[in-house]
Amino acid sequence: MIRCDGAPHERGASAIEYALLVFLIAAVVVGGVLLLGPNVAELYETASSW
């Protein structure tokens, strides 16, 4: 839809914006797993030896 001033009316997010959001969320999840993975594994090993 075009407004009176000629600028396009934006409604919602485009597929590229959704792809960027998915990429950023995936990057945060992968980063968290890489940072916390060894600590979590050690925690489970310690808990299982009790």
C-alpha cells in the first residue's frame, strides 16, 4: 500500500528479518553450549560419583 507522500507502507517483518533473528538466536545457543558444555559435563560426572 502506498501512502499519500509516496512512501511504501511497511507491515510486519520480511523473510530476511526473520532469517536474521533465527541466525542470531542460533548463534547465541551454539555459543552458550560451547562455553557451558564442559562445565555441565563435569557437573554430571561429579553428581554421578556421589
